[in-house]
Amino acid sequence: MRLYATSPLRRTLQISADLGVLAWVLAWVAIGRWVHALVMTLASPAAPLRSAGTSFSERMTDIAGQVVRIPMVGEDLDGPFTGAAGVGGDLVRAGDALEGAVRTVALVVALLSAGTPILLVALVWGLARWLWMRRAASLGSELDDPESQQLLALRALVRQHPRRLQQLYPDPVAAYRSGDPLVWRALADLELAEHGLRSRSPHPSSAPSVGS
């Protein structure tokens, strides 16, 4: 399947459009990364929360270890300190939960903010490229085949503006009926040029001016 037009101008426009879409995608990927980093700043309290929980838990565990050494009552006194050490563990888990929640939100927001414009442009670009490739394929993969040239010439008589046809021949219908392959190629090139295609044929000016 043909990917690009044979016309230099149309091919340049298509390549420029492809590069423009690529630049658009890269720009929005960068924006998405920036949005993700911005939302992740909301998770900044998680680190000191985990640090405080870890420090508190370690301190209470140490105290419980010291208290248990007290004769007679040590084993009864270490319970509150061991329980307080568990509170420190809760703080650590709370910090982890906060960071995980913010990370999920940051990912969703980044995907929505960057993915939506990327998807919209990619769909429009992809549809336009697919329609052009389908149209180019329907015009015939062998553009220099005589039968294809004749069909394209007939299509040009039906679809092209009469003024464009008369720029080639004063009487385009008579020129077509002449059966001259050069005339058919000249008319077919009008149809092909509309889609950025052209046959490897003599320039239309070299075709005889039938009907003039």
C-alpha cells in the first residue's frame, strides 16, 4: 500500500504532518510527566510521617526492652510501651498509604491530561492517512496500465471542473473518444494530481490537442 504521494508538494505536506504529529505526541508526553511530578508533590508529607513512625516505634521498643528488666514489675510495665510501638507502625503504614494514593492519582491525572490530546490528534491523523491510502489504492496500484489510465481519464471527465479539462483540450469529450493513449494519460493525470499522485507518463503538454 502506498504511504506517501508521488507529488513532491503533497509528499512534503504529508511528511510534515507526520513530523508534526510526532512533535505533538512528544510535547504532551513531556507535559504528562510534568503533571505527574507536580501531583506527586502532594505525597511529600508521607516521608516525614514514615520517618516519625519508625523513630517512635524504635524508641518505644527500646524503652519496653529497658522496662522489662525492672525486677518484679518489669513484665507488667512493658505492655503500654509495646502498644505505643505499634502506633509508630501505624504511622509508617499511613505514610505508605498516602504515597500510594497520591501516586495513583498522579498517574491517572497525567494519563488523562496527556493521553486525551494525543489520542484525539492521533485519531484524526490516522483517519486522514488511512482514507488517503485507501483512495490511492482504489485509483490503481499500476498507474501506467492502459486500462487503468482509460478509467481514470473517464473519471476525470465526470469529476473534474470543466475549466481544468478545457485547459488541456477545448473539447475534452472528443479528445477522450479519440482513443489516444496520450490523451487518456493527460486526463488521468488530472484525477491523480488531486490526490498527489501521478503516472510515469509524458507531460500533458506533450499530448496532442485533439479537437482544437
